[in-house]
Amino acid sequence: MNSFRLALRVLRVDRRTRTSAILTGVGVAVATALVLLLVGLPFATQARAERAMWQDGHGYLPSEGAATLAYQRSTDYTGDEEITRVDVAALADPSAVRLPPGIPRLPGPGEVLVSPELAQRIDHTPAAELGDRFGGDAAGLLGAEALRSPEQLLALVGHAPDGMPADAMRLAGFPSGDADTDPLLSLLAGVGVVVLLVPSLVLVASAARLTAARRERRLAALRLAGATPGQVTSMVAAEIAFASVGGALLGFAAGPGLRSLATTVPWDGGTWQADDFTTPTAFTVAIVLAIPLLVLAAAVLGLRRVLRTPLGAAGAHGRKPLHWWRLLALPVAGLFFCYVVVSGSSFDPELAQLLLLAGLAMIVGSAAIVGPWITSAVGGIFVRSWRRPAALLAGRRLRDDPKGAYRASAGVVLAVFVGSMALTLLPSFEAQAGGGRSFHDSVLYLDTTADRAAQVLGTANAELARYGQSERAVGAGRVVLTNESGAGQPALVLSCAAAEKLTRFEFGGACAGTPGIYSDYRMETEGLAVGQWDAPDPAEGGTPLPEGTPVRPVSAGDADISGSVLIDPAVLPAGFVPQDVTVAVPTTRQNREVVRTALVAAAGGEQVYSRELRLAGQQTQLADLRRVTVIGLVAAAVLAGCSAAIATAGSVMDRRRTFGALIAAGTPVRVLARALRTEAALPALVATVGAGLVGVLVGLGLFSLFDYGSIVLSPWVLAPVVLGAGVATLAASVCRPALNRVRAEPLAEE
């Protein structure tokens, strides 16, 4: 009888082996489906970016050749939802302009093409609050091939060439080609592969070890009966191959459903189209082959004891104590990770990301080396310090088989590590949100030239009057103040009365005096000159301010505007006219959309800003990070809980003979259950505390890659440790039903 037939026979007649094989197959299926999804994320972002490449002429190199298109991209908002606006004007025959997929035709002057979602919004919103912004008639809809996400709000606005903003780009055509992947999501996908694949493999290992002792005794008996190492190895390989190959195929089959679920998860302000998550065939085949091979390799490596010392395996003789060198694994991995973090800028970005993921994988992998040694040490403390029966039983178990005892905690340790790392990063990222100009949150503004500012002001104020609004747009020059040493300071030219209404400065009566310079820090006016904003060297071309120009102290409303300077138009040198102007208009909660419509329509494609919406954009990114973190933590916690429960149940089944003898000798089941809970919970508690500390340190290292601001540690960083210990304890509770099952079965089977 060959090895496959033997394996089939064992699976058919042995219920426990069959259960182990089914759980192993489920674990492999979960791992395969997760890895296929995570590996496909960078390709999904690339597919989405390529579809929307034509919307980002500033982000990609313009096409080469004669200019056929004037192009301007801007971002608008309706409420807190983003509208992407692309303004174009044909510089040649419109039929000669190559159109991206999904755009039926190039809109002419006074025409606009909109996405289906934006068309619905326009139909259900007053024109003064949305539709009038585009200044033209809807000439058609954009197709799904032209949208970043199905629900994207997008407008393609046509103009005559002289109606485009002065800084509009002149392109040979719409941008096209290969787009870049989202670097943040690619990094998160890599981290997800590392931190979710390992718990998945732990789940597989826990399932495969359900009947490990029983299988080990069976194979040892075959070895003693004359079976060669090759025959024993092929039997195990065949037994595991049925489960792992079947699981991989099941994971592959479940992939489309998981990817369909992933398309509903928003990222970067939108969900995904169905065909975005398409992993290349070569990657898919490699993953579906690699994961079963990893499981097979792990199973074969686990046969070393049976192959070398079949008598010891058959008699379940004690194992050798673990060496202290295992403790070196974590410092070595930590040093490599620190080296990559510190020296990462000197590497190619893609190589640096691979090295970073390798360092992360080394830290995660080192837990499997250090963890058993710590488990053995905890067992030694139990044996030496406690004399209660349950504690002694737990201590002997931890001391005799630390690898098996740690297996129940391995998944929980990784989940705690991931949670601590994420909760270190998120509060720090949230603390970085903010910034922007000195205007109030609700003030809308745009930067333009002095020539165009007059037109924008006139049009915007005429529209505001037509809509019956009392608010009016104000122009503020942008200049640079330079002192005698040549140091420059940007300043906004604005009257004190207008500044009180538009900016966050607290004037405290400063407007009551003669006009001057307004600043929250001490300034020396001697030798102070004013220059144009975009002058190559404002210090050389600056015009001196009149002698005796006063500096009136004001208070900065918040840290974001500390150091900003305002200058009253009355103190500007005679004949000096700022060439760069900011057009600003205040809004209220009630008229926000109407005022925005008036200003956006007057801007003709120039970007309209506001600090409030800038913060909204940052909050969208933070919400993406929080969403991904929660999904990852839930997945890791579920995998960890399942692997811990399976490992605990497997521990009872492995020692069925021992527990049966103890029960037969009169040992109460509650004592054995307490011992099992102790041996599962206490090492998990020690390991989770260590994993939480390492997770915080790794989070600090990752944060230094993104920003050098101050780190913010929230008390919530302790939550993964508490939850991890709770999950381990809860999973250990399955030992009681397993013991009851042992008590109910006849011991003669063993």
C-alpha cells in the first residue's frame, strides 16, 4: 500500500485525524485568501490610479508634443464630500485630442460633463448651492472607466482658451500610462501580510498539532516495525497534502468573495470598482503553491524526532531544555529594524520598504524563538515556588513542553504586538493634523494674480449680491518683509478691520491706533523693506517701509499661526502694488454652500481653499488608517483566539492518556481544568506584556519615518495587552469541555 492510500485510510478510520485535517485545511484556506487579498492591494491602487490618471495632470509628467489642451485641476467640496474638478480648453482641433476611456467627448466652452453621482447631487440640490459652480450646461455623463471610485463626484468643465486660469498647464493631451501605487496602502498591505500571515500559519500549526502525539506514536511504531525515514516522511506529507492543498484551493475559491467584500471598504475618499482587485496570475499561482508547501515543510521538519529517535517518540520521553541563545533573537531583529529605520533614506525607496518589512518579519518571527524560552522560565518559577496541585501540574507542563505550551499564546502575542503598534501610531498621526493659513476655519479663499483678482472679486461679489447674501469677497496682497540681514518673512496685506473679521488673530484693541504692522512677536522695523511674493530675491528688490512704521502686538489664536505677520495697506510705500493676491470671503454655517458656489464660479478653475476643509481632508486620511487598523486587529484577534482555543484543545488531546490516568486515580476535573487554564493564561500574560512593549517601540520607529514631530502616547495603548490576556483566558476555557470528553471516553482505547 503506497503512502497516499495509507494516508487516506488513516483519514477515513480515525475521527481525530480527520478533524485535525479539516481544521488544517480551514487554516490554510484563511491564510491563502488573506494573502491573495493583501498582495493584490498595491495592484488595486495602481488600477484605480491609472483609471484616474487623466484627473491629475499636475501629478504626472505632461505628454510630449505640441500643446493641444489647456488643463487645470482643482478640488471642491459639497458639505464635507470632495468634488474633483478638471477645467480644460482645446488649443487645437478638439477631435485631435485623445480622450481617456469613459469620456465620451471633449466639452466645449460652457459645457460640463459630470459623474453619475454628481449629476444626482446637482438634480437634488438648489443651483445656488452646487450646480452654478460649473458655469455651464450638463453635456453628458462620464463613464465608470473615467472614475477613481464608483461614487466619485467629478466634473470636466470646458472653456475657451482665454477663459482658463493664468497658471493652467498646456499639455499635448490627457496624462496616460503607468500610474504609481499608493505608497501608504502598499506599506500597510506589506505590514498586513506579515502580521496576518503569521497568525494564520499559527492557526494552521495549532490545527496540525491537534493529533500530533497520536500521530507521532503511530509513526514511531511504523519506524520500529521497519519503515524507512522516506516512507514515514511520505506518509506525513500525503496526510498533510490532502488538507493543505484542499485548503489552498478553498482559499483561492473564496478569494472573489473576499475581494468583493473589500471593494466596499472606503480608502482615500471612495470605494473600489469590482475589477480593481485583480492579482496577476503569476502571483496567484505562486501564493497558492507556496502556502501548502510551507505547511508541508513545517510538518516534515516536525518529524525529526520520530526519524532520529523513534523509541523516544514512542515512549514520549522528555525533551531537551531550551538554550539561552534563543533570547538573542529579539535583540538581533531589533537592531536590524533600527538600522533600516535610521539608514532607510540612503536606500532606494522600494528596497527600503522591503528591508523595513523584512525587519518587521524578523521581529514577528523572533517571538516564536524567544516565547518558548520565556514559557519554560515561567514553568520553572511555578515548579520552584508553588505547591498547590494545579500550579505544580501547570509548571511541569510549561517546563517539559514549552514549545507546545507557547503555541496557544503565539497568535495572541502577535495580535497584541500589532494592536500596540497601531495604537502608538494613530494618536501621533492625529496630533499632526492641522496647519493651514491664518484665516478662520470657515473663510474660503484662493490665491491668484493681481490682474485676475479684480475679475474674481467683481464676479464673486456680483454673484453674492444676486444670491441675496450680505458677505463680500476681500482682496489681500501677499508680500515678503525683509530686514537688514536679508531674512524674509511672508506677510498678508489686509486692513485691521478686515483682519479682525477674517483671521484668527486676537487684536485686543490694536485696531484703535494708527495703522501699522501686526505681529505676535517683536519685530525691528529699522531697515525693513517690502517685496513681491514671487520675486527671485525679495531682499534685493524690496522697497523700504516708511520710517516710524509702528508694530502693534497681537495675539495668535493658536499655534498654527504663531509667527504670521499682517501689514495694513495704509503703510505700504507709495507706488508699491502687490502682484499676488489672496481673495477671501467669510461664510456662516447657513450660507457656506451658496458663498462657495459664488467664489468657485468666479475662480474659473482656480483652487479654492479653507482651513476647515483642509482639516476635513486630513480627517479622511486618519479615518482610513483607523478603519484599516480596526479591520486588521479584528482579523488578528479572531485568528489568535481560534488558534489559542485549538491549541488548548489539542493540548488536552495530546495528553489524553495522562489526564485519563489522573482522573482514574481520583484527581478532580476542576483541578486539571485549573492547571490547564493556568498554563495557558500566565505565559500569555507575560508574553503579551512583552509584545505590547515591543509593539510600542516598533510603532515609534515607524512614526519616525513619516514625521519628526512629537510622539503622543495614549493610555489606550495598554488596551491590546488587556484584551490579549482576556482572549487567551477565554480560549483556555475550552479545556473543561475537552476534559469532560476525556472522562467520558473509555481509557482502553489508548
